[in-house]
Amino acid sequence: EAKRDTGTSYRFYNRELHLTVGRQLALEADLRNALRGNELELYYQPRIDLVTGEVRGVECLLRWNHPEQGLVPPDQFIPAAERSGLIVPIGYWVIEQACERLRALKEHQLDPIIFAVNLSFRQFHDRRMTETIFRIIYNAGIDTSLIELELTESAMMHDPDYAQRCLRELNQLGISFALDDFGTGFSSLSNLQHLPISLVKIDKSFVQRLGEAGDAEHIIRAIISLSHSLNMGVVAEGGETREQIRFLRDQHCDEVQGFYFARPMPWRNLIEYLAAHEPQSVMAR
Ligand code: C2E
Ligand code: MG
Ligand code: MG
Ligand code: MG
């Protein structure tokens, strides 16, 4: 049981963060071994359509099964992976794994759904990113339209022209893009409208401030209406209460990804979840 104690790992890595270069290097070496030693695992969090109650897709979220520290959440090791450049091979592993799971859905007689994968700004530094991503999906025999890549505004900031070219190339191959954590950065959606982005994900900090004093309601309404007028879908992240879900549905938000419906879960649980999911009952609650 101690193995699954994320509290322990949190303290451990939190402590490791303000530390010596030596410890950072050790963390990076651990991470390199993790990739080689199959210690990385994807969890899957469903995205629910607010009109039909159907599962539109899942977001693939990385976890590290550390031999001593138990399950380590991404916030504790993605920064080190980015700093060291290890996020490049790790990122390709995530896409390979997502493709493999997508194929496995069929074996379980489940309908294909969208698998969304996070892309770090650092992955754009690999000049062969677009061809590598395409090759992975193509070799897996997956329909490219089932893969969605999530990126934040800042991911495109470093070299906007190059980022734009990457997005265009991948989009021409059928891969779609979602703008993650929207509302936390400073770019306006209209600045991004020339990019092939089909979905906006409202950052969970806004959703979680619904019902409190402040601007959250107005901001969410504005993001939804602007996204729709630019022909983009909207997913709200982090919906945890029935009131939040109601508000989002009343505002015509398209989908919710949040604990109210489902937490990120291991593959085996996802299979059971999808097999048992009844769209009507979800929205009737
Ligand atoms: P993200 O891409 O914005 O992912 C959504 C995060 O919100 C997930 O945290 C998810 O568990 C959490 N979440 C969803 N619904 C709720 C809710 O109702 N309440 C609360 N409190 N949280 C909710 P997670 O899995 O810890 O991931 C954190 C971040 O780590 C991700 O944020 C993403 O930026 C990064 N990440 C995860 N996997 C990968 C990966 O494969 N590659 C890269 N580059 N980054 C990743
Ligand atoms: Mg994401
Ligand atoms: Mg997000
Ligand atoms: Mg995030």
C-alpha cells in the first residue's frame, strides 16, 4: 500500500526540487531508467459530451510508477524531463502507447474515440518532430483523425513560425489540435485563429472559481462564445460539482473533462468504464 502513497512521493520530489544540481541529475537519470524500464504509464480521463452524454474522447496523462516512491504525478517530473530534453523520447513513447491502446479498443469491441496527448514546447526543438509523429501513427495503422495533440499558448511562443508550420503539416495529415489551459496565458483567441486549432480547453482554475465572487462566469461565457464564433469546440477542464456542470451546459460548453464524471484511470479501468458507460444516465444525474 505504501507504494501507492502519492503523499510520500509528493514530499520526496518536492524536496528534490529545490536542491542541488547533483540531485537534479539523479532525478534525470532515474527518469531515463524509468523510460527504459517500463515505469511510465498512461492514465486516461474521459471527456463527456454535454448534449449527448457520450464519451467523446480521453486525455492521456502520464504517470511514473516509481519503484520506491509509488505513483508520481506529472507535475513532479515533467519539468525535469523538459529541462533534460528527455521529454522528446518520452513524448514519442506517449504517442506510441496511445496508438497501441486505440488499436486495442477494437479487441474489446469498443467504438473508436479521440485520444488526446499533451505536447510540450520542448518537443518542438526536435526538428524531426512532425515526421516522427506521423510515422508513429502511420506504423500503428491508426486513423490520424483519432489523435489530438494538446498544446499551450506558450508552447508556440518560442518560435511561432516554426510551430505554425509544424501544426499545419500535422493538420494536413489529419491530426487535430487543442489549445490547453486556455485563459491562463495572454494571447487572444483571435491571434490564434490562423492556426489549425479545433478545440479550446478552458483552464480548470476558472471552472473551479464558478460560484465564487469574481469574474469566472464572465470569462467562461466569453471564451465559449468567442470559440464558437471562430468555429472551435470548447472543453471545460476540472468540473467537479453538479452546479458547475449545469452552468457549463447552460452556456453551451461542448464537453467537460472533470472529476464529476471521471478521474484519470489506468487502462483496465478505462475499458470497464467505456463498456459500462450509458450516455443517457450521465446527463440525467
Ligand atoms: P493538463 O494537460 O491540463 O491535464 C489536465 C489535468 O487536470 C490533469 O492533471 C487532470 O488530472 C486534472 N484534472 C482533470 N479534471 C480535474 C478535476 O475535476 N479536478 C482537479 N483538481 N483536477 C482535474 P495531471 O494528470 O496531474 O497532469 C498535470 C499536467 O501534466 C497536465 O495538465 C499536463 O500539462 C502535464 N502532462 C501530463 N501528461 C503529460 C504528457 O504525456 N506530456 C506532457 N508534455 N505533459 C503532460
Ligand atoms: Mg492537457
Ligand atoms: Mg489543461
Ligand atoms: Mg496544464
